[in-house]
Amino acid sequence: WGQNGDECTVPLCEGERACLQDEVCVYPGLCRCKPGFYGYQCKTSCPPEFWGPDCREVCPCHPHGLCDPVTGVCSCLPNRWGNLCQNSCKCGRHGKCDPVYGNCTCEEGWWTSTCSKACQCHLGTSTCDQATGRCLCNKGFWGQRCSLRCNCYVSPCQQHTGTCQCQHGWWGPSCDRRCICNLSHADCDVQTGTCLCYPGYKEQFCNEPCDSGKYGSSCRRSCGHCEGGRSCSKEDGLCDACAPGWNGTRCDQPCPSGYYGHRCHNVCPRCRNMDPCDTETGACLHCDPGWTGPRCEKPCTDGTYGDGCRFLCKTCHHGHCDHVTGSCICLPGFQGESCNSTCPPNLYGMNCSATCDCGNHACHPATGACSRAGLLAGLLIPLCILILALLFCCCCCGRPVEGKEGYEFVI
């Protein structure tokens, strides 16, 4: 607050330049030093155990670490770790402690989690694995302590045996022989120098691509059934699409039983004894008796029947031959093995199995309709009887009427 004589005036910490250059306004009427400083004109840095504006905040990691005077973040002293430097390190004098996680980083030549054991490796030719103490040989050296020099030409050797591990393009016991293969398409055997072709290449030096229809290492394998007769990938034998009847990434697997065609999506027709159809076309090899056609969908024709439609039907006078059994199937009104006999007078229909309904008169053998003569007789006889009965009644029951000429019958 400002002072005017004996009275306080408006707060000083308002508007521009209310606080000094190194001060900040905390709230109206109160200026403090910027974080990390305190004292007259805010020129003095915070002591190690304090931080913040006017250095009023106590450092939580004191006395095992130092606080950042502005943010308060702890920086641990040697051999301390944790967010507040509350933990003691166990690295000993040959290790450095990670201030966040407490892990030890050993000096060269020391190992274990606390860096307490000396490595047994040959100095200058190896490094020591901090976790296991095992010697990791530098290139050109081998042995348990990496004290032996490799006898290899421009190649490393196996650490435990000293055997040369030839680099790409070299072979021989000392890896001093250059391969003569096309190294873009092959490796060479490190013991014999023989070219080992990559998939898709062949010949002695692996400089020739596979012929159409071949693939794999040295082109020894044949392509499957790719669509349109196209060749497969020379490296792995894959096809873009399969020919009808084939399946699999290399189109080398026939359609499963019961399926055929493109991608094996079509279901086979009913072949004889449920045999599989041709996986490419769907055609049946054999049909059930009485059926023919590529998919066994057509009955036998032209007077044939049976297995393969190989048998000729006998003559069926009023009917046709069953395409499966060869038996005659008679038209209505006929019977017999050759359908050459009409139905008996009182029977009609298919196989003469229905009974006529025409009284004592015959019916049509095919439809069962009664004949016209029988129908007229059946109608006229009752009609005549009715007329005669009426006339008889008129004659017997009539009487004369007086006062009239002649007679008038009154019923």
C-alpha cells in the first residue's frame, strides 16, 4: 500500500509499474520477488533449502538433494535417489546411481547389480556384461576372456570356438576366398563355395531367373494351376487367381468334395451314389439309372431307360416307358404290361383302379363318364312312370259338372 502522510492510499500493486523490476504482483497490494530470489531489491538467490517467490517454500528433498529455486524440482546428491531423494543408493564406489530409479551403472571392469565384482575380461579386447559378468569380445578376438586373436580374413570369429564366421561373399576356413556367385541373387556355402540361389533364380552362378511355370530355390518346384494359364510368382509360387477347380494360395489344392468351378464356390449336382463331380466343369462321371446329361439333369429319351440310358424300352401301345425301370406307364383307361388292354366295363382311370358310377351301364374307360344311351334310358323311364301316374289320377278322380255342355273334370 502507498502512504500519504499519516494515511494509507490505494494499493501500490495495481496497474503498470506497481512492483519493482524484479518483483511480481501476487495480489492487489502485495508484491513479491520472482521465484528463486528474495531480499532487498530481490537480488539474492534462494538458499539450498528454499525455493519459490521470496524463497518462502521449503525444499522437500533437503538435505539429500537440491531444489530448483524456481520450480522446486529435486536434484539428488550422489548416492541418493527417488522423487524426494529419500532412498540411499547401493552402487558402491564403482557404480553410478540413477537418481530416478536407483539402478547402478558400473564403471568399466565391474559388474553385478551393485557393481561390487571385478570383471575377468582382457582389457582393450572386450566389454563386460554388467548383469552376467560375461566377456563380450570385440571384433577379431575370441576366448573366455577375449584374449585370443581370430585367424580370419575380414570376418569375425565365433567367440567361444574361434571358428571364422564368413561375411556375405566370402568362404573357406579363414573366410579368405571370394564367392563367384551373383551375390544379388544368392549366398555361397561357407565351406564349399557352392552358390545357394535365392528363390526365383537358377544355374551355377544363380544369374538366371526361373522359367515360366517354375519357382523357388533353384527353380525346382512347379507352379500350381493359376487362372488363364499364367505363371506363378517365381519366388514363392503364389498365384493372383486360380483356374476353375483349384484352390489355395498356390492353386495346388483341388476343390473339396462336392464343389467345383471358380474359387470352388459351386455345389456339385447329384451324381451317381453321391460321387464327386468334375472339379473344373461340374460334370458327373456317372448318373443314377434313368438320368443323363453333363450334370445328370435330363431323363432318358428316345425310348431308352436304365443305367446310362443303354436299354431300349419295349412297345407301350397306349402309354410310355418309365425312364428308370423300363416298365410301361399306361394312359388312363388301359392296362397290361404293354398297355394294350382297355379297362373292364365297370372300371376306369389310371391302372383301371376306379369304379364306374353309371348304375348297370358302362362308363368311359379313361374319364369315367357315363355313356349317352344309358343316360337317356335312366332319365326317360322315370319320366314315363311319372306321366302315367298323373293320367291315372285324372281318370279315377274326375266327375261331371251340371249345367254345362259336356263334361269337365275337376280334380
